Amino acid sequence: MSKTLSKFEYQELVEKKAPGSRTVRNVLAAFVTGGAICSVGQIIMMIAENYGADKETAAAITSISMIFLGAFLTAVNIYDNISKFGRAGALVPITGFSNSIVSPAMEYKKEGYIMGVGAQMFLIAGPVLVYGIFASVIAGLVYFIWKQVI
Amino acid sequence: MAKKLGTQTVVLDTQPVIIGSAAIVGKKEGEGPLARYFDDIIEDEYAGEKTFEAAESRFMLNAYNKALEKSGKSASDIDFILSGDLLNQCTAASYAFRDVSIPYFGLFGACSTMSESLVLASMLIDSGAASNVVCAVSSHFCSAERQFRFPLEYGSQRTPTSQWTVTGAGAVILSKEGQGPRITCVTPGKIVDEGIKDSNNMGAAMAPAAADTIMAHLKDTGRTVDEYDMILTGDLGSFGSQMLVELLKRNGIDTKDKHHDCGTMIFDLNRQDVVCGGSGCACSATVLSSYIMERFRNNQLKRILFVATGALLSPTRIKQGETIPSIAHGVCIEA
């Protein structure tokens, strides 16, 4: 390429000139969207408790309902638009996790139920599950050893 | 016979003529500023097929048929098809042409495939090996997303330098004689890698390749930018274009208002939510075979340098921490 710029200088130039993310807008949108999703969860929980569910059952009902809502909104092609607006506010809650599993399941149905849906469903959620479970095992071990020491 | 000029330009003796061209695009492109120039707008992203991959082949075949019809030639007149796309193993092209029964070459130059095919077809015609050659390329937003990025319904985030893959196909029929703009010389590009790693910033990765080919072309031919009506890059997008102009300026070349980029022409960047503009093989191909050909017909263009740009990456190599090698092939088209 040009003899006037080294590779390193070019990369620095790109870094300097590249348009940045609209951080303030994104953080606000994430706050509002994430807050709204959690409020829906809270309402479901309060309704469940109101009908006599104990705290643990109410939490389970809430999780199940939110996962269903995430899956449903993905299936009707709405969740990706919520994510586009709400950014991490829509990705972090459990509805985003549901979106990450349902969307590849929909996408890869064309390759069949085994090699498509079955093999690709955890394309995005897979790493989260692997390291989530790994972290919980470590935490469990630490807790167990701690208990023995005390 | 063709003559090599300077380090990498080839001057054609038999100047191949673009006797027909066609552009078929999808819905979003059909809502863009160039909508009225396209031959057909297919609103259904499946184009009546069962999968996005089959839809892409359908776009390709339709563009080929339309271009053939406009050129007044029949399939039996065609010596070779040079075609490519973005999908693994170039299957949009090979599945599109499996029933056509014409000698076929599958090309991969990523988004530069339109100019790569024009370069090779021109040389084939100039060598006397062919009289009529079809150059056809395609890309499809949905098939590209599933191969290179995420499932469509996943709420993935677009970064400020990302681009939007154009859905469509462009086909050009080159002939050793006839009416239309001619290809007078070609400048095949070298692979250039300036160390950009972000696959969501392909404009910046490809800009040095475009600059390299444009500078080589000008040096080899001894021409200046003023001798062209337009320097037309493929899909650098708004940020890549900014980097190209900057790179050329630092090398003493002022592009003035001559540089245009198909990626920023095919979509309205303010209105269509495509961030830095269009990308994909079909981006430069559809703009060239519709709007640019129309402007040649109306005598608004006399000489352009068409430089489609390609990022020669794969998701695997990017995950392995590699940088993005890029390429740009120059094609000089004259009225």
C-alpha cells in the first residue's frame, strides 16, 4: 500500500476517525428497556403471590412466564426490534436468553430438526451455559469447603 | 492482443462491450434512492423459494435471464459464465446455473467479484477465447447474516461502522462487438492487509486495497483523476470512503468530487437504518448494471474507473484472531 503510512499508523488513524457508539443514548435506552422488562416480571410475581403462591413458586412462575414472553416475541419477529432499541437492556434479562435460544432454533429449522435445530439451538447460549454451570460448580465447591472449615 | 502497461494494468486491444445488463434487488433496496433504475424488485425475501440460499440463486438466475434478454442474445451465444457470491463454496452461483448448460467458472473475490469477473471476462474476449461472456454476482442479506453473523431474529447489536448486505443480483453481458460502453483497460488488484481485525469495520479494512489499485491504475496509465468522470468503489460505505479519500490525499491524489461509493448510493443512510451503507457482491453489481449503465446511455458519463472492493475474510479466521486481507480490482469503462 501507500508508503506514507505504516500498518500501525493506519490502524491508529482508523481508531481515531471511526464513529463511536452513542453511549448516553444507549445507556438510557438500556435502563428504560431493562427496567420495563423487570417491572413486567415484578407484576407477574405479585399476581402469583396474590393468588397464594409462596415465594419460591412465585419466582418459578415469573421465570417461566418471562421465558415464554421472550420466546413468543421472538417468534412473532418483535424481540429483535426491542433489542435494537433497548440494547443490553433487552439482552441481559432472562427474556434475552430466551431470544438467544429461540432465534437460532427458528433460523436453522431449514437444515432439519437434528442437524439444524438440534445442533444449532445453543449457538449463542451455549457459551453462557458452559461457563455459567462451570462458575456455579466452582462456587459450590468453595461453599462446601468453607462449610467444612467453619 | 492485450498489452501489459506498467506494473499491473492490462490494456485491451479488442475492447469488450457491455451489450446488456440487469439488476434485480430486494425490498429494502427497492425503497432506496436508486429504486427506479432496477429491472425488478422482489419484495418476498424468499423470492418464492423455501430457503434464503435458494432465493439468492433465484435472484441470480433472474438477473442473468433479464440481462440476456436485454442484450438480444440467446443462451447458445454465450461462451462462458463467470459468477460468484458470498456463500460457502459459491453455491448461490453454482445452484443458479446448474440447469443453464453453459461452461461455467465460479469465482470468489468476496464483494469485489463483479469487477473480478469483468477483468477476467475482458481478458477472455480479448484473447479470442470467447465472443460473449456473462458476469453475474449475487448477495442476500439473510443468507449472509446466517453465514457470517447471527440468526435474523436474534437481538444482535450493529456497531457504528457496520454495513448492510445488499439483497440482489447483477448481471452483465460482455461481447466482442456491439453497442454500449466498452472496457478499455483493467487493473487487477493485489491483496492488501493493513491489520484491521474488526469484521464489523470492513470499509476501513478495504479502503487501503482500493487506494492501492486506484494509485496503481493512475500510475500505470499516466492519467490523473481529472480524466475520469467518476471513481466508483464497490462497498466501502461512508466510513471506508472517508478513509479512502484520506489515504489518497496523503499520497498526493485529490479525488475532489469524483469519488462515489455504491454502498452509500444504494441506500439512504439517514432514513434506511443501514449504518455505514450497503455491502455485498450485489451492492456494486446492481448499481453498476442499472444506474451507472443508464447514465452511460444518457451520455452523462464518458469514462469511469469501477473498483469493486472485497474483504477476503472467513468467520473462522477472524475467530482465530486473524486480520482482514482485502482486494480491489479496477475496470476502466468508457462510452
